[in-house]
Amino acid sequence: MNDLNKALGDISSIRRQMARSTQFRGYGPVTLATTGLFAFVAASAQALWLLRPADHVSAYLATWVSTAIVSASFIGSRMLARTRLIHSGMANEMIRMAVEQFLPSAAAGALLTLVLMRYAPGELWMLPGLWQLTFSLGIFSSCRFLPRPMLAAGAWYLLTGLFCIAIGDARAFSPWAMGIPYGVGQMLVAGILYFNPEDEDEC
């Protein structure tokens, strides 16, 4: 029985190692481009119906948090289907690896939102920049199993996040302070995935 358990453990370890050395292809270009469109739609809706977001921060947060949830749900559902189709026997390991790489940054973004809302509401203008910074960290941590040019997408979100924080006031609540970074950023990610479908180099 011990030999059997050891053999099963060895097989599991080998599968994890293979997953770490294989480019993850569960993110579809069309899916990512669609979430970029979600960002542009959300920004347009805010521009039309939320003219003074700094005076209605709850509505601003509801707009972008709901957009993030819809985007994440869409990416997650398509990722599950695509990974099982492309990676077949290693699908579970590949999905687990992808989630483990991106989950810490997503959790950090959510916790930052809760902490600022509860303890520093006067600093909520920093959230757009902080969200983009944490998103860039998620991309950078995922780069080792994505195409090498994905570094450019991480750098894009890093720079846009720093720019939003550098604005230093309620202008950071502008719809385009979120719409442009995420709309263009997700299109950039989609383009990288589309033009590097079989790039096996680590990022």
C-alpha cells in the first residue's frame, strides 16, 4: 500500500512539473478582447449616468466591481471549457496553476477596496490606480507560463496604475481612468495571445 501511495504521489508530482513547464492556453483571445469591450461599455455608462462620481463613490464602486465580477466569471467559464479541450489530461493541473498565480493579486485588490472603504474613505480616489497595479502583479506572476510578450501587458497596467495615482485627486474617478487602461489592456492581452498561440518560451 505504501508503494502504491508513493507511486501515485510521484505521478502527481510529475504532472504538476509538466504543468509548470507547459504554456497555458486556457485564456482565449476572443474572451479577453470581450472583457476589454466590457470595460469600454462600463466607462461609457459611467460617463452618461454618473456625471460626478466623486460625489457618488458607492455608485462608482458598484459599476466597476460588477464589471470586474462579470468579466472574471466570463473568463473563468471560458477558461474551464478551453483548458479541458486543449490540455485534456492535464486540465485540472493547468487550471489550478493559473488560479494560484492570479488569485493573490485579485484577493489583494479586493482587500484594498474593503480597507479603504472602511478605514480611509477619503483616499478612495486611489482605488483605480491600485486596482491596475494589483492587476499588473497578477499578470507578471502569470508570465512564466504565458507568451513572453505578456510582459508588455503587465507593464501597461503598471504604468497606467501609477499614472492614476499620480493624478492625485478626484480626477482618478474619471470613467476613462478605468475604461482606457482595462479596455486597451485587455485588447493588448488578446492580441498577444492571438499572435503567439504556440510560443513555448517562458515569460
